[in-house]
Amino acid sequence: MKKYIVILSLVFLPLVLLAQEKPIKLVMDVSSPDPNTHKAVALHLGLLSKNYPDSQFEVILYGKSYDMAIKEKSSVAKELEKLVKNERVSIKICRIAMDHFKVTDAMLIPGIEPVPDAFMEIALKQGEGWAYIKEAHH
């Protein structure tokens, strides 16, 4: 029996390793005003970008999540400033939400970029084959 387990392990282990090494493209949707959600996003983004060095990650902020992107209000400003320096990580904020909540470009953490419409940005990414995750902290 042990012999079969060893043989199966030798057959399937390379497949598991290959699956983990395949680059991915992941878009993360954030609309919550909850600072705990913002902390979870920063943590996940940091871990994913570290553990999957050939993959790409994009966070889309919209709705009441806008505080996450504002230098003076964000509970994760320092983390985001570091993350956006990684060329495989981008953080975008919906221009519609910015206008609605009176957020200017000057208020944003450097490196966070406005997009015209969060929903369209997510749809375009999915159309390009990006995986989608809705970030929430419960």
C-alpha cells in the first residue's frame, strides 16, 4: 500500500507544482467602507504578489470604499504605497465614485489611478481572462 502512495505522490506532485506556478491575472472588487476589509485587501494583495511572482493583480475601488485610496484617511496608506510600486500590482478607483464623493486626484495615495467606470473596468478585465474576486470582510 505504501508503495502505491509513493508512486501516486510522484505522479501527482509535479502536476500540483505546475498548477501553482502557472501565472494568473486577478481583479479584486472592493466597495466596502470597512477598514477591516481594507486591511484584508492589503494583506491578500501583499501575499499574492509575493507568492505568485509571475502573476498580475488589480484592485478596483468603488462605492464607499473611496477612503481606502485617500492619503489622509486610508487605514492602509503605507501598505498601498508599497504595493503600487510593484509593476504587477495596480490599484484603480472609479471616477464616478470620486466625483460623487468629491474626491480629487490630489487626495489619492500616489500610484492609485482613476478609471472612468469601475464596473466597465471589471468587465473588461474579465473579458481579457482575468479571474474575479469580491473582497469583503465579515
